Amino acid sequence: MAFSFVHTADIHLDSPLKTLALRDESLAELVGNATRETFTRIIDLCVAEEVQALLIAGDLYDGGQTSMKTARFLAQEMLRLDAAGIPAFVVRGNHDAASRITNELTLPDSVKVFSGRAEQVETLWNDHAVAVHGISFRDPHMPDTMLDRFGPPLPGAFNIGMLHTSLGGAPGHDPYAPCSLGELQATGYDYWALGHIHQRDAYPGSTTVVMPGIPQGRDIGEAGPKSVTLVTVGDDEEVSLTERYLSVAQFERATVNCQDISDWPALIDGLKKALIAVRRESGGEQQIVRPVLVGATPLAWRIGRDVDLIREEAQVIAEQLGSLWIDKIEIALTADKTTSPGGAVGELAEIIAQGNLRPEDPTVQDEVNRLLKHLPRELRGILGDSEEQSAAALADAMQRGALDVLARLDATET
């Protein structure tokens, strides 16, 4: 008789929302609650599908949280799973290792949380012998491989490995317990349940390897549909994968083509059409949209100056459509050269266009570090969680700030 399980990772319960919290308190609340609601839906899925287990491959939490309210919520959901006779297998990821409540949480006996040493659990799922192998992070940083700590597959059983890993590496992710796809396949396990990378990837084969991605996006960097993976194993041990979309809110970018648009009403009409298209095509219950204005237009300078007015127009349209929120307005316009400013403002525009702004300048870095130290702890990752992310975010902020000043200078000369 076949068996099934749900594989997820990177829940990041009650993750602080950084820039969203600064821009829109109600929007921040929506997404903050969405991580919990999505986890509740994961438990609902397990119960409805009558699966044999839930596998969570790390990062239930989001770092140094101290709220026991979060712990109680998780315990209650796991009790629901326990009442349905469904065990859970959990490995701790880098964020869990940093969480202060991880070791204080009391969970049902049906929840197996793997330790910092590789362990093997033998069990029966619908009369199929199954061995679940796993290891947890002891510390927030694990730059070395952990794959060599796993034991060999259990003969005669369906072998599942659980690991929180950066795999072969991904943009924006530091190396955590790195390993290669080939190394995972060489273990002889039947399925590898991974976590850490927030983008889904699946590699079917004699050893099926799945990175399920984050089930609920938290910012525009995690745009698009998010899912968990429902895994079905037949009597012949053939593995079938099904994505299940459970997220409450979905982030999307909406491209607004401003090419040759020369009057304000046409700009707003283009904005409305882009938002309607996202609302129609996106699968999430709630869409959080970032309009991106692109193209060459004689309105470029006015748009840079009056971006707040564009956002107000976008919010009105969003309210009319319903279940749609505006993240922010992103400007990626090319100014029509026939309307570019002259004089000193024109010279400054040329400097900015050539990208002669240096975020790596020590003076800039000192000022940024001083600012970050004065921010609340939950907002200190506003520029990203790695050196690469911070550098990119700072460069973008400097460029946009310079363009904003330029637009205002141009307005004073006309």
C-alpha cells in the first residue's frame, strides 16, 4: 500500500518584515500573520490528505525570537497533527539555532526533532519500512559540509535524508552545510528533504532531491507562487511530487511600460492596466504588488519628483480591485534626452547615469553602520542579511536618492 508525506521548510514564523513595517503598518500585519496562517494550512493539508508524516527541513523560526506566544502557537498546531496520528520530523536550520525559544518548546512525543548528531529513525508507513535520517544545526553558522556525518541507507527500507543546506550555493545565500547534488545522489537514499534556499527546485531520479522553497513569501525578493511538496510513494517505490499552494499572500512585480507616454492620465491608465493584469493572473488570495515603471518617457523627471502621487493613485486602484496591496513604486525609467535638464543639473544627471556613486566608500559605510545601530533589532536587516545583499541594497538606495534630488532640482529650474 502506498504512503505519502508533506515536505516543507523555511516557515520563518513571525518573521520581522523590515521595509514593509516602515512603509505600511497594516500591510506588515497582513504578511506577519500570513506565516502563521500558512503553517496552519500545512497542518490542514496533512490531515486532509491523511499523510503518514510531515517533514520540516529547518527554519521554523526566524532567528533570535523571544516570544513564547510563537512557541505556544507551534505547540498547538503540532498537537492537532498528533491528534490525527501523524508524526512530524524536524531538523533545525541556521535560524532555529539562533532562536532563544527553540530549547524551551515542549512538543508532543510524535514530533521528532533531530539533534546536532546525525540520527536514524526506523518506522513503518502503511506497512512500508521507512528510515528517516536527519541532523540539526547546533550553531547559526555551518560553513562545512554535514553530509559526511550521515550513515548508510537502511537495507530494505525507503530511506529519507533531511538536511538544511545551501546545496551548491545560490545568490544571496551564504554557504550553509554545503554539498552537491551528485553527493546527495551518491548516498543511495531514496529521497532528500532539503531546506534553506527559498526558491523551489526538484530533481527526480533514483534519488529524488527536493528543495521545497519557502511556503509564504515575506517580501518582493520572494515574489511569485509559493508551495509545499506532497510526496507520494507507490508500492513500487516510484516517487510522485505535487506542489500545493497554501500561501495567504503573494508578492508580484507589475511592469508598467511608460515608453513614449507623454501625459499624466495615460501614465495612470497604464498603471491601472498593469495592476488589473496582476490581479487576474496571480493565484494568491492577497496580492502585494510592486509596480515597476520602465521605458523612455518625457515624464521621467516628473515621475521621479511625484512618485508619492503615483503611489496614492496605485493605492486607490488597488482598493477598487480588492485583495490587492501596493508594496512601493519602483522606477526604472530612461529619461527622454530631449527633455533632460541642462546646466549644472544636467551635469549631475550625467554623473548619476554613469553610476559614479560609491557605496563602498568608508565614509558611506561608517554612516550606514551608525544608522543601523540605532534601529530596533528587528529592523537591522533592512539592507539584507549578507554582505552582498547589503552592498546591492545600499547602491540601489543611493542611486534612487540621487535621482530624487535630481528631479527636485530640475523642478526648481523650470
